[in-house]
Amino acid sequence: MARFPELLRIGALQVRPATVLAPMAGLTDSLFRRFLRRLGGCGLVMTELISSEGLVRSRRARKPARTLDYLGFMPEEHPLGAQLFGADPQVMADAARMCQDLGFDLVDVNLGCPVPKVVRSQGGSALLRDLPRVEHILRRMRAALSVPLTLKYRSGWNERERVAVEVARLAEDCGLEAVALHPRTREQGFAGRADWSRIAEVKAAVRVPVIGNGDVTTPEDALRMVDETGCDAVMIGRAAATHPWVFRQLEELLATGSYQRPTPADRHRLLREYFDLLLASGHRETLGRMKQFAGYFTTGLRHGAHLRARIFRAQDPRRILELVDDFFERDLEPASS
């Protein structure tokens, strides 16, 4: 089996361990990133997907806007990347410079988001059908930055239009320091299987670091991805929501050959820690986030669906705390490890 990389070098930036939290809308805000840092084991964290148009409009208007909230972070989050989407080369470059000036360690370009709203604006995965525009965007952004510039993308629009290797080579030619591939097409969304062989093809085609992403839900999956593809780092997305301890487990596995699984009491403690951070932050969506994460953290627990149904009907944060505490006081055991 291939040895898991100890260090990911993205230009002058050193990421240790070689693991990355995938940028995810509605999830990877500053609060969740800080929560993940407390758990340990993740090398690089990323912002939510950020609109370059929204950032630049906010700056020009010289007034606060919700888009600017996505740029907030605390010192303990470093190393930290900002992910941008958009289709206008100059706007993308201007937004990237804003992120650099705020202190982000790198800027990442999104060519993977399959959400219709993003695609209709010609951003995200829509750009996989317009590589000349992609080149224009990347060259303009690279010229505007001194921090590393990276790219996260899907393997193509559909099975007939796969461009994984072409995009990676283009990124390398434009001076980007790393690429992250989620080897599903836009047409697949999150259905079907992520074809890791596409990651191996990209790794063989370019010299810049290649970060693998897709269907990594356990520490063993991360090891297998490196073994099968030779990738330089592993990015974990959706599993980080339901199992945020997966990064720490991978670190334990590499160090000792085994890892601990959270008990119901551990899940309860972690969920309350997240709730405490959320309530102290004055988050504008506190109730919704409490419901969201209560659902995530009870995945796989016996009677978890019943709890989630009750939480969904709750209209007050204090009621959610009561429901969660009452649920975990039963000393539940996981339905599966």
C-alpha cells in the first residue's frame, strides 16, 4: 500500500497533515472551521463557496453585505483558503485580491459546483464547457495574486465531455500551484460512484500536487484513495458534516494503526460544544444550524430519526437543547460503527 503523504506543499504553503476540508455551501463557515480545528487532524480548511460578483459589488457599494460574511475568520483557522466562483475574469481577479488582502493563505477557483443557480451564471461546472474562458480567468487571477492559486473541479459536464486531464494541464500552464479533482461529472451530481481512476490519470499528467476528492467517508477510504491514485492529499467533504472526527481518526490510524470511534457520550459532548459556539456567536441562522447539526451528529444512532423529527418541529433553541440532552441521557449505543 502507498504511504500516505506527510506534507502537502502548495507553492510556499506547507499543509500538514495532507488533508483538506472541502468547501461546502451552508456548512464550512468560520464557526464550523473552528470547531473542526478543535477536533484536530485536518491540514487545510476552506470557506464556503463565495460569489466573486457579490464580493466586488459589496466593495464598490462600500456597505456591509451578506456575501462579506463568508470572508470572516479567526487566527486559529490557518492555514485557510477562500473559494471563489464566477465567470468574469476581471471580477474574479478583483475578488481574489480582496481575499489575499484579508489574509487568506490561498485562493481556490470553483469549476465543480453543479447547483443550477451557479451554472446559470456560467460559473462552477458550467465553465468546464468553456476552457478558453477558464484560461482567461486563471491567467488574470494568477497575475493579481502573490499567494497560491488552486482549482477544484469535476471531471466534465457529462460522460461525453470529460476534461479532467485537459483542465489540470491548463491550470498548470497558467501557474496554479495545485488542483483538486472530484471525479464525478456535473450531470451525475452526487449520484453514482466517484471514478478515482480519473484522479490517477490527472496525477500522471501534471507535476503540480493533485488532491483527490469524492466518496471518502472513512480513514480507510483515504488510505485507499492514495494507494489507488497516487494523489498528494485527500479532500473530505460530506463525511466531514456527519463525522467531523474523521480527520482525527485518520491521523490516529497513521500514527498507531487503529483509531477510536466516538461513543454516544462523545457525540453528545461534541454537539453541545458546537451549540455553545453557535449560540455565543449570535449567528443569524442559529435555529436552522442547530437543527442541521443535530441531524448530522445523530446519523447512525438508534432512534436518531425520531429525534430528528422532533427537532425539526422545534421553534426555539432552548427546546432543541432539551431534546438533545434528553436523547443522549438514554446512554444510546451506535447502530453501526
